[in-house]
Amino acid sequence: MKSILTISALIVLSAVTGCGGNGRPNVSVADTTAVEDTPRLSPEQQRLKDSLDSIAALPPDVLRNDVTTVEQADSFMRQSGYWTEYSQGVIDTIARQNIDYANRLLHNREPYFLVADKQRMMVVLYDRFGRPKRGYKMACSAQFGTKHAKRDNRTPEGFFSAEGIYDSTEWLFTDDDGNTSEKRGQFGPRFIRIKGAPMIGIHGTCAPWSRGHRASHGCMRIHNAHILELVTFATKGMPIIISPSDRDQRVNRQEGYTRITQLHLPKVEESPVDEDFPGLKDYLEREKLIQHRKDSIAAVERRREELAREREEVLRQAEATDEPADSTASDNENTDIFN
């Protein structure tokens, strides 16, 4: 019996000392030095860390049962222990316009969600309580109404989620018929693919002036600096709501799509464009270098065609005069170009 008590005491003592006596892991002198030698985080990295730390403090459980009325949604938010946070957000407003949307957002386990508003031409990032964090001006489809068929080049509307986040630096645009454009940078540096809407996503652009207009083939374009920032918040599975504009809704009703909700939420201003955002300059410089190489190759090809034509002309003139052709100059130039 005494030995059992002694072993138990040792286990308890080991547990206490292993946590530093205050619930924190022990940090040796060597560990402290390593931490102090670690490079300081950039402001952007620190902001992201702080936001994730705050999300980590959330309870492990969210809404367990579906809510089907505004009153049920309101009751859950008030009893969740986070009423202060929910009261500062838009989920209660969404519940009054579409209870299904609110139900899904209250079940959301991701730290953020997005609303793409085709009326205001904005993509807005909200935390899971519905508090707005960032606003990004967007361009969406030049065609009105929700997407419902291949080749209709429309921006879909409804409740979706992020299927994945991709590096789109090397991507070239291919239309529904399989035709690929040679113009680079149309997707910018990153692409958030929307699950349930094939070929559609939120991405950067080589035409930042198109933001705020109906200009795309269906995707939502935002500034390259903004997409690089947005992907620091985005996660696979993050809810994405795409809300139609007034004109979209008129087209939807004419086509028989009467159950699509147009959200009316408080206006969110566009976040500043940070031209020095980490990774943006490297991306732009790389695109310029690739374009320069393509231009150089095209110039060489054009010059080669010119030399070939000149050579043919010299040969024709020689045949007409029965004199030997002198193509040494063009041959030398051709050699110089490709050496």
C-alpha cells in the first residue's frame, strides 16, 4: 500500500514539475535562448498569429442542432457565451433574410466566412461571429443571373464553401470549349476554388482596373495584393456566400429561379491595397521576366522570318539574272542571332 502511494505521489510531482507548476511547459535555458534568437515576426505574420490565437480560444463545440427560426438562432447566440461577439456581427441580420444561411454559419467550424456581394461588387471577410474584418473590391461576370449551365459565363449565387486554395502563378485561362489563352497572369498569384461551382473561384487579376465592374467570365477577381492577404485567412471548407444584385434577381425571376436570396448587409469599405504585401513584388517581377523572355523569343522568330524572306528574294533575283546569289550577309546575321 505504501509503495502504491509513493508511486502516485511521484506521478503527481512529475506532472506538476513537467508543466512548470502553472500549467505551462517547462522552458530550459537553452530553450529560452532559442526563442530569443528566433527572428521577429513581420507585422502581417504577427497579425495573422494574433487572429489565430483568438480563434483558438473558441469553445470546441458549435451549434449541435439545426435552427429553423430566427428566435432559435437568437437564443443560441445569446446562450453561447459569446453574445457580445455575435451582437457585433451580421449573423442575426442574415437569419432574418435566410434562416438556412444563418443555420449553416452557426454550425461553421472555420475561423472565417466570405460574402461576395454582386450589388456592391465587394468580397467581404467576416470572422465566424459575423464581424467584418476586410473588404475587397471585385469584378464578377459580365452576364447577369446565377450560373446554371456550362458556357453561360455567369457567377453562381447561393451558399458554397472553399474547395481548396491554389498557387495559380503558372495557370493559363482555358474556356469551356478547351481553348487556352497565351496571356499569363489572368488568375493572379492565388486561386480559391468554390466547391459546387466547377471552374469558378476567387482569384487575383492582371487587370486590376476591372475591379468594381461586370467584366469576368464568371470568377470573382480581386487585387493581387488582396488575394495574397485573403489566403492568409482562408481555409478549406470556409463558407462562401454569393449574393445577387438587383439586376441579377430580375434575370433569375424571369428564368424561374425564385428561391435565391439577395442579402442586404451593412456596407463595408474596401481595405487599403498594400503594394508592399509580402510576395507581391516577387510575383510581379517574375511575371515581367517571363514576359520579357517571351517577347525576346518572339522578336527572334520575327527576325528569322525576315531573313528567310530576304534570302528567298536574293535567290529569285539571282535566278532572274543568271548570277550566283550572295547570301553570306544574311547567313552571318542569322548565325549571330542564334549563337
